[in-house]
Amino acid sequence: MNIKDKEFIIKGLSFFAGLSKKELAIIDAKSQIVEYHKGQVIYEEGSAPSAFYCILSGRVEIYTKDKAGNRLTLEYLHRGKYFGIISLLTNEAHSVSSEVINDCAILVIQKDDFNAVLQGIPHLAIDLSRTLSRRLKRKDIHQKKIFESTVISVFSSYAQAGKTIYALNLALSLNRETHKSVIILDILTKGKTHTLPQKLNIHQPPIFDLSSCADIYALPKDFILKNSFGIDLFCFYYEEDNDLCLKRLVEIVSILVNDYHYIILDLPAAMDRSIISMLNQSDLIHILTSPDPCDLKRTNNLTSRLKADYNFDPAKIKTIINEYKLSKIGHSDQLEILGQDVFATIPKIEFDSPARLIIDAPDCEYSKAIRRIARQLGDCLVGLVLGVGVGYGFCHVGVLKVIEEEKIPIDIIVGSSIGSLIASLWAIGKSSSEILEITREFKEPKHIWGLIDITFPRLGFIKGNKLYRFLKKHFGDKTFHDVKLPLKIIASDVHKKEPKILDKGPLVDAIMASCSMPGVFAPFKFKEEVLFDGGVTYPLPTEPLMQMGVRKIIAVNVTPSREDILKQIKKLKDAAPSGLIAQNQKPKRMGLFSRLKNIFNLNIVNIIFSSVEVLQSEVARRESELADIVLHPDTSGLFWLELHKADEFARRGEIEARKHLDQIKQLVNE
């Protein structure tokens, strides 16, 4: 890990995302990157508070010991995870031990420096206390079996929103994707019938009555219902506005966090005091709504009330649109009524569909959407990054072919320049073979002129109208809402001189902005902003994925090495226009357009592109440090403008992906 890139690495960590430049500078000044070797103990249970640790690469085991001295593994932590916090916040001895599984690079902030950080960034202290306070609760009752637990409430402002089916499938998917323990708390008022036991093949389940039981000093394990599907179930009755019910539920949750990684509360659609208080015990609240305007308005009122009247943290409220009703309005109108961003959209399921879709219908669109949500919650999202490179970018197609054939799960895809085009085609559902077929529109070198419309250079040599028509032909009016998996496109802001992440609006406009190479294409006006090539700021956009919390990143860097680029520039400079005409051949008279075309073909654009490539290769190298796996296809003997050689580019990409296939499979399955 290159120490000189520390500030860049810190900025890419999701834990520090959202901090200002001044706050990031504080972290940079107070931290250091320490390398640990396999088998090295970072700290032991019972030792004094030491430091804040955040993993940059490698893995760490968190463990404790029982009374007999036997080792009990609580968690395996990977990149982006932090630990050592409880001791720092409480000034108590470490309650667990930590040991390096393989060679690690870890960001370390020593105890005194960490206290200075919290004084300089007070909101960070509040966030840490809120997030980690549950780890301190109820360990006195019995031995803690896990390191960290997440409580998720599933809620709606109205009945029949599909929340119970959602809660069930989210639990099943979390268990399958993370291989961690999950329990659902099915909570209803007396007189209502619990439907989850039947969906899990549990007959005559015992129901725990929160209103009539004595104080909880031990977990009522007889009420925890096991089944053959890998998740546990706990059914409750409660009385509205009964503070005793709330107290007992909180006690039970405080015990369960020692045993379950994920606790999902399936709450009734009610707004009484008990339900609101139950919501407040959660780390996350998933609120379901349909795309119907009336339902959206009710959901808007609900979330507004939670924020204004009950001081709920907006970051913990996630709105999910369940498309079980037909939408009468467009997506932008839905967002306007809702008054906030949508965390996820889950497709409609048929009336006679099985309840356990994750198990019985894993390939349906509903299951795919739930799986992505589960992987995001479980910190096991797999992100794919497609870098810049014009013709070199066709290598991406070969990589996608391997991903399809080997069924590698990709949860989010991001691209710059040509990478944005390939990523967008794949995200709307085009297969690698269909994308390769589109490239055959350039089967001869002369066909590149189908994308080029030369103009007098004011802001660029190429107007971009032909490229726009090409994109319109293949994308039509599709927007980011029409993609089949999350897509991010990178552009650069002309005025602010910073990257711009595009994930809303028409796809054609976003791709045009990302592909507008400065000096060649005129900058593209996207809404109120003037944007150009995303490769200028993010030629290999791994950092945006890191900031989104994506922990497993596969990056495809098709930019040639710096040495290859410098050789190419020298070759171009040596090839003066006069030297390209045979001495015994009499030069022909050329019109203005022919002269412009000749200049464009032989000199200016080649040198502009190759010069930009030199800069991009260094930035891409630095960004590649944030990826778990970097695929760098061999493009020797190929030229960036040879679009007619798409098949060969794709073949090179496929070779590179298959060479790293074992690593890729290990990454996505760990």
C-alpha cells in the first residue's frame, strides 16, 4: 500500500464518506497506515484501549474465549470494517481479541489522536455512539456469540403493502448471501393471525404475549421457532400504547443481539406509541409503498412525521417501492410526491407466486431485487468498474461474457467514457453477444465516420450529433429507472472541475456527457450543468463504489501502460504529414473538408488522446489500489481507434478474465 496515497485511500472509505476536506485533513494528520503480517495479534481480550482500526486490505478475525479457554470466532472483518471502538468510547478493556488472518494494511488512529479527532469532528462521535451502542447491551445475560448485530424494522403506512412477504424473503436472502444468523420477530396485536409460521412450514406455533409475561431476565428460548430454511422466527402479541410491551420487547432484542447478526421486525401498519418506539430501536427502517400516488403521499406523510415529530435520523429510513400496483405516473412524478430518494424498487409478483421466492423462484426479478438489497445490507455487494479507452473499451465485452457464462453475481456497475456505454448496454439487459453485434456497425475502418461530424473548433473538433443519434438508436428514451441493475455513469463538471456521478435522467444524455473527450468533443450540457469526459477525473472509477459501501470491487483497466503510451506518442510525432506521402507521388489538391479530415485522422486527435492517456494511466493505477481484482487485458498491437477490431479486443478481455477466474470466484463467495 503506497503511503503517499493515504489521503486518497481515506477519502474512498465509506466510513469517512461525507466528511469535508477540512475533516478529512484531520483524519489524514492523525492516522497512519500500518502493515500487519499473517498471524499477528493486534490486541487481546482484557488489554487496555489502544486505537481505532480500519481495514484497507486483508482480513481480521475477531474472537473471544469461553470459561474453558476455548476460542470462539465472532466475526471475520474485511476491507472498510472498523474495530477497537468500544474500548475507546468507554475507556474499558477490550472485550474481544483481534488477529490478522492474512497480510493486512490497516488505518490506525491511536487513542489520544482518536480523542482529538472526535473533538474536531463531533458529529462523528455521535454517529459512532448511535451505531455501536447495541454492542454494549446485555452481555451479562449470556456469552456473546457474534460481534455486531443489525436490527431492521419493516413497516408501512397502510396494510397490504407486501411487507410480510418482503420481510420473509429479505431474511432468507440475508441468510443465504451472508451465511449469518437471522431471526424474524413477527409482531401483531391480539386477535390477529400470524402468517409467517405457515410460510415456513411451522404448525401451531407458540405466541409470546408481551402484555402478560413477567420481566425478562433470560431469553424465552421455547418461543424461538426453528425450521428447515435457515432462519428463526419469534411470534409476539402486543397491546397498543402499552409501555410494558415495549419494555419487554426491548429486553428481548437486547438479548437476541448476542446471538443473531440480523434481527428483522415485521411490524403492523399502525402509528401507536408502542410501534413508533419499536421503530426507534432499529438500526434501519424499511418502509414499503406502492407507486400509486395516494400510497406515495401517505408514505411521504409517514416519513415526514418520523423525522419531524420523533427526530428519526433520515439516514436510517429507507423507502422501497413495491410495484404490485400498476403505476399511473412516471418515475420522476413518483419521486416528487414521495419527496425523497427511493432505496430500492421491487417488481410485481404474480398472485399465485410462492411466498418463499428466494428459495422457490430464485431467478425471478423480485428475487434478484431482494438479493441485491440483502447483499448491500450484508456488506457483500460486488461492483464492476469499466474504465476508459475508446476501442480498447471493447475488451469489456469479453469480460462480461465470462461473467455471464460463469454466473458471477454483479450488484452494481459503473463506467467512464466508453466504459459507460458498455456498462449501460449491459445494465438495460443486452448480453455480451448482443453488445458485440452492435460493435459490428464498425466492421470496416471507414465506418468510424458514422460517429464523427467535424466542425470548426471552438469547444471541440466534433459536434457529437452523430454519436447522439447512434446512442438514441440503441437506448431510445430509456432512463436510469429502466436498468435491470444499479448503474452509475461518471462525467466531469467543467466549471467545478470535479467528478459528477450520474444516476438519474435519460441514459443517452449521461453517456454523451461521459464520452465528451475535452478538446475533441464539445462539452455536453446535462440539465443545468456543462459536463465532459468522465475519464478526466475517474478513468477507473473505483472510488465512487468504495464511498457507496461496495466492499468487493472488480475493475477492468484497459488503459495501456505509460511506457506503451509514450512509445505511441513518439511514433505519432515522428509521422509528420509530409512523411506520409510517398516522395514519388504527386500530392493531390485537397478541399477544406478533406484537409480537416486528414488533420483529424493523422495528428491532432491522436496526440490529444494519447496525451490524455498518459495522465489517465497514472490516475487509473492509483484508483486500481481500491479494487480487489484488477483485470488489465493485453492490448499490444491494437490501436485505440480500431473499432473494426472489436472481436479481437473482446477476445483479449475474455482471456484476461479467465486468467483471474479463480480469484474472482473466491472474492464473490468469501
